[in-house]
Amino acid sequence: MLLLGLLLMAATAAFTGLVIADNISGGPNYSVSVLGNHIATMNTLAAFLAGLALALIFCLGLAMLSTGGALMRRRRSNLRAARNEAAGAAAERDAMAARRRQDATAPYQGVDDGTGGASRAEPVGTGRHGGTRHRRHLFGH
């Protein structure tokens, strides 16, 4: 859309410039020629309406150019937000993996189950239902 708007604006401006440069003669009827080719013979009203049409086409190209630029900015900002969110999720994932590695290598101690002795081993710092993975107790160790 951006490229099409730019192309439309450039073509309109080039055509208008060529028509003006090739048709400087005066009189009630104007013979419009572009690059040596006769296109039409116009009176004053027809020349005014042709200029109006060219101005509207130029404005359409300008509108397409600005809309394309706005879409590109919006797409770029959405992509930037998605990248930031993905980076945050990756950082959170890495932090969680580091915590799991730390919990897996933490020293074990016996947990008192109220009988006065240590009945099973759990990582240091976790409660009975701490949410961490419990290792199987090996008797005699």
C-alpha cells in the first residue's frame, strides 16, 4: 500500500509536470500534448476539471502513503511487544530452570513426622507439601 501510494503520487506529479511544460501556449482551446504526442484539445473548463481530477488522484496516493506508513508503524510496535514478551517468558523460564537445578542439588535432611525420628528425606527449606518433587527415601542411608 505504501509503495502503491508512492507510485501513484509520482506518476500524477510527473504527468502534470509534463503537461504543463509542453503546453505553455494560450488561447480559448488548449492542445494537450505529452512527449510530442497529441492527447486532447480542451477548453478552460475541461482543463480545470482535468487538474481537479489529477489533484484528487494525487491526494488518493498521499492517503495511501500515510495509511501504509501507519500500518507499518503499528505492525512494528506489535512485533516489538511480542519480542519483549517472548524475552520475558524466556527469562522467567531460565530463572525457573535455575531454581529447579538449585533445588535438585540442595542437601537433604530428615523431616520429623511427629514420631521423634526422621522418617523420610526432603530438600532443606521445603515443607511437607512444598510443591517440589520428593525423592524416594532409601532405607539405611
